[in-house]
Amino acid sequence: MATEPTDAGDARAAWDEAYVAAPHRDVPFETLSGIEVDPVYGDPPYPGQYPYTRGIHPGMYRSRLWTMRQFAGFGTARDTNARFLELLRAGGTGLSTAFDMPTLMGRDSDHPWSIGEVGRAGVAVDTLADMEDLFAGIDLGAVTTSMTINGPASIIMAMYIVVGERNGVPRERLAGTIQNDILKEYQAQKEYIFPPRPSMRLVTDLIAFTAAEMPKWNPVSVSGYHIREAGSTAAQELAFTLANGFAYVEAATAAGLGVDTFAPRLSFFFNAHIDFFEEIAKYRAARRIWARWLRERYGARDERSWKLRFHTQTAGVSLTAQQPEINIARVAVQALAAVLGGTQSLHTDSYDEALALPTEKAARIALRTQQIVAHETGVTNVADPLGGSPYIEWLTDELERRAEAIFAHLDELGDGSILEGVYAGIEEGWFQGEIAESAYRFEREVNAGRRIIVGVNAFTDGDDGERNILRIDPAVEELQLKRLDEVRRRRDQAAVDAALDRLVAAARDPLTNTMLPLIDAVSVYATEGEIVAALESVFGTYTEKVVV
């Protein structure tokens, strides 16, 4: 553990040393007028110094820009592969995968529940064959990949590992993130399959597996994004997300893992909403809270465990179907807030997403928005340029105070355990009720005209004519069903049956990690739905309690 500076002079000297030792981008760090600017201003602690309020790296974007990771997924795996390749050609530096609703819910494309939803809101993935098509022609050792999936996350992760290894990229070289944040599903997004406790078993199995074998992989992306999209406030997003992060720490340590063996690879996923300064303060408060709790409550001694790394996505819920072109302005403001808040990667929404999945043109504009922020605005020249602002510092403190009040409530619910408090909050409907109340309050303000949404309840005289939107051909579903039938006919059914039997046996034994049996099952082309059914036979399914 590094020695912390004891006074302002020592802090500056330590920061200077760390900054000089870091790599720097070869660009002029000056204004358009030619005024050279310093890498940091204000008082300590500086960026890269505990508790990381001002950023986790000394020079922040002077050293390296954030990853520009555009979310993509629609139709068949081959359709999405073409979009991936286009985004990489356009300058994207990471891939982010959206799956369709049947895949998110662990159902095969030919399941009765899947009718009409195959390939609609993301890419359809039934078997390893689809994953092979999805990443065809892409060097998985040269890109980082994010996959937004939760209930069946371990299954999709197993497929990705096999695709990498069959293409010459061993699992230890694979880099990226899988969301695997099941707690927020019960609180906000509702894409769960199994009850909370066995679901957490799958999460901790993946954490343990990646800690041992995949040093570049983030096994959980603790997601506030969906909590905010469901209607929470910024303070609730901050608190609920970090509480879930603490719960994963407690679950993993209870499973026998040392906190410093896995905490450095936990990552976070926040929303970038439209209240500009509140969003910046939210990210700063998140870093500070995480650092303090990991060090003081959970005993982490590795500095990497204290550093909260996060991805940001602009707020899809803020986009309007009315006058959709003005969403470009909303997204630009939100992206700027994420950068000023110190994000490590960013997805910018496309202006037409309130109408349909984004067109290729809209997705390119969204990426270009990030590139303008990065290369034209000058905001990357200085680390935490708003640090020291009385308003920003006060708002950071206030969001932290509100989050701590929520942690105290969960701690009380769980008799001293945040994990048990989160379980209780889910089972009693507390999280769901808090989010619903916040969403209702916001909607009342909009309906009363007290909160202005441009183009919706004011300034409504724009062009709302016919739009060119992305339409998913109904033939996609037929193609996917044929693909699934072909894989089933060509595989070794006896090998599939044997692999599923081994998976059931592993699920019944709480001391057996489920990841190796899952890798075996996907390797012989067991479908996602078959694997989920095998796990359901042991874990059961979850029905949410009705909250009145």
C-alpha cells in the first residue's frame, strides 16, 4: 500500500512524480489561442490520489482518452457483425453488444415466448454458432468487448471464451466486461430468471473464475444505468449502484475470495443524464465513496481495489420521439458531463433511438459526437477541470451525504450486512417502490409544465414528419429459427445430454464452480435455453412480490 502524502506540498510532489512517469498523448495541451495549460489545477488530493474524487489517474485524458464503445446489436449475428466492423472502421475503440429479449431472458428463439421478439431489440444468440458468427473477422485479442446481459451472463461468457480460444486467443488475453449485475434486475430492469440467492451463486462463480484465469476481464459491471432509466434520481442511482457493488464484495468474500483478488476487476456503469453539474458531481462522489468503503469497511489493501472504474452511457430515457434531431444536442451535453466526471469509457446514444434501433447514419453521428468532445473542445487537456468549483464540491458532498443515508438504511435492514440489506430491500419491494415514487414525481412535474422537455411540453413546433428508421425484417426470425434447427441437427446430442447432466450435478453442489461445466456445455452446442432449463431444475425461477 502506498504511503499517502501528509501535506499539500508532499501531495503535489507525489502527483508530479506520478504524472511524469505516465505516458502522454502527443498533442498540444493548449487553448485555441495557443495558451499552454497545466495538467491540473486546484488543491489536493489530486487526480490519481486517494480517495480519487478527482479521477483515478494522475493525468487522466492527457495520458489516454476514454474508450469510445458504441452499443450495437440487432437481427442475426451476421447482421450485428457487419455493424461491429463498420463501427471499428469509423474509429470506435471497443465493442458493446446488445442482445435481443429472448437471449436476455434465457429463451431460445423457437420458444413460444420468443415469437415476434427475435432480433428486435438486439442480436439473437442461441448457441455457440451464433457467437462465432457475431465476432467473425474480429481479433478478440486486439479489442475490448462489453456484453450487456445478466440472468444468462455466465452462459454468454462461456461462449465468448470458447470463440476466443478457437480463434487463437487464450482466455487470459481476452479483455472486456460482462454486465452480470443481477441485483439491479430485481430492482429495476426485471430481466431475471432464477431467485436472487442462486443468481448470486452464478455471479460469484464467474468472479472467482475470472480472478483465477482471466486477469483482463471485468466479471461484473455494477449498473446504475438501468436504475436511472427506470426513474430513479441521481442520488438513488449513486446509492443503489454502490450498495449493489458492496453486496457483490460481501458475496464474493463469503465465498472465500480475498477482496484484493477480485475487487480491482469490478467495474461500474452509470447513466449520463441531462442535469449537467449533478451528473459530474455524481461520478466524483461515487469514486470517493467506493474508495473509502473498500479500504475502511472491507479491508482492501491494493490501491487498485479502491479505484472505481466506470463506463457511461448517455440517457436513453431522455431522448424524445418528437423532433428527434435535437437529441443530438442532448447527447452532446450528456457526453460532456461524463468526460468532465472522469469516465473510462463512453457510449453515446443515437438521436433516433426513441423511434427504433439506431440507423447506421445515426450511430456514426453518435460516435462523431464523442470524437468532437475528445479532439476539439479542449476539455481533455486538464484533469478534473471543475475541481475546486464551490458548486461542484458542494454538490459532490451533498450527493455523498444522501447516498450514505441510504447505505445506513440498508445496513439496518441487513443487521450489519449490506448484502442481506439488499436482499431484504428486493424481497420487500423497497427499491422498486423508491424508484417508482421518483419516476411518478418527475412525470407529474412534466405534465404540470413545471419541468420543461423541449419538443414535448414546450417548443413543440418542429418537424415531426416521416422518419427513416431501422426496420427489422420479419424474415430475420425465420432465418434464426433455421440456423438453430441446423445446429441442433448437426451436433452430437449424446454429448449435449452428458454435458447438461454434468452441469446439473455442479449446480447441486455449492462448492463446485459452474463455469467449467458451462464451457463444456456450450462447446458441444447446447442451446442457451437448454442450459437455462437445466439450471432451473436446480435453482427454480423467481416471481416478484407485488408491491401495493
